[in-house]
Amino acid sequence: MNLHGVILPAHRALSFDERFGSAALRFNYPNAWDRLQGRTGTGLYLHGVPPNVLTHVPRATDGCVAMANEDVGRLLETLDL
């Protein structure tokens, strides 16, 4: 299967910054196909939220996907990373 333009979780990380909640998943962006298209970037994550926040409002991150910490925890239980 060829996944041109699809980004996938690359690795699981415990939260390294309170802004990212309980955990974060780093995406493989830019992947090889993205680089061939001239796309660049770093630090694209799916992550939780700070302990005093239920969820981020739209556009509250710099390109990341933010979810409630409980939802991130459930997702991590289902992924084999």
C-alpha cells in the first residue's frame, strides 16, 4: 500500500511539557513523500492538554492535534508503538 501524503504516528512520548498534557504522539512529518514535495517542518504531535484544561479551543495549537488527556490515554492503549 502506498500512503503518499499520509502522516502516521512515529513514536509515543511521555509528556515533556505541561502544555502537552499527559502524553504525546509525534507524527512522521515530513515523511519521504512530503520532502519530495518540498514540504518541511518539525514537531507535529497529537497530544493532551494541561491539567487544568478539558480540551483546547480550535486553533489553540501550532499545527498539532490536541485531545482531552483521557482520550489520548485511550488512544495510546490501542496503538502498537
